[in-house]
Amino acid sequence: MKNTLLSVSILIAALLIGGTIILTKGSSEDNVNTTAANVSIVDGKQIIEITAKGRYQPRKSIAKAGIPTILRFNTSGTFDCTSVVRIPSLNISRNLPPTGATDIDLGNAKVGTLQGSCGMGMYPFEITFES
């Protein structure tokens, strides 16, 4: 009886640990946008779209440097701390509406990484500008 209980306990523990590893691998925190699905060029301006609700999605984006760039935050029923966006290096702090789109003009972004976060600093995002 003890051996059966021990075997069942080990099996359950292995399933829990294995399931956690699989779930963690399947839902990457970084959500790196390598296909530029959220980056488009319209009328000579680069538009980077990020969804704000419970986190910023995608958390990492890749865009082109050296062209006029608009950072667009889309909200839909957003009432958490992601409704305030901060980009310290550009001295930007903006309140986002609960629902809608908010554009922030970044000018001609230089090669490098732009980092931002929610108002509380809990949910970061970054945009890597490449030449």
C-alpha cells in the first residue's frame, strides 16, 4: 500500500512539474514580434501597434530606424495600470482611454532599444530599432 501511494504521489508530482514546464514554454512572456506583424508603413510613416490590456502585447517589437514613427496603443475595456504608459528616455507619460487608439509620435527613431512600461512599472515593453 505504501509503495502504491508513493508511486502515485511521484506520478502526480511529475505530471504537475511536466505540465508547468510545457505551459511555460508554450506561453512565452517575451512574445517577440519577429515577423513585424504589428509594424506597418503607411504614407511614409512607420506605425507600431501595441495592445494595452493586462499587459502590453507584443512585449517586444522590431522596427526600422531612421523613418518617422508613430507608436499606437490600442485599448479595449482597459482599466488596469496599462492604461498609463511611460517611456522615461523620451520623458513621455500618457494616460490611455479605456477604449480607443492613442498615437505617440516618436519622430525618426535611432538604432537602439526603446523601453517603456505601465504607470506602475509592472508591465514592460520594448521596441528594437534596426537599420
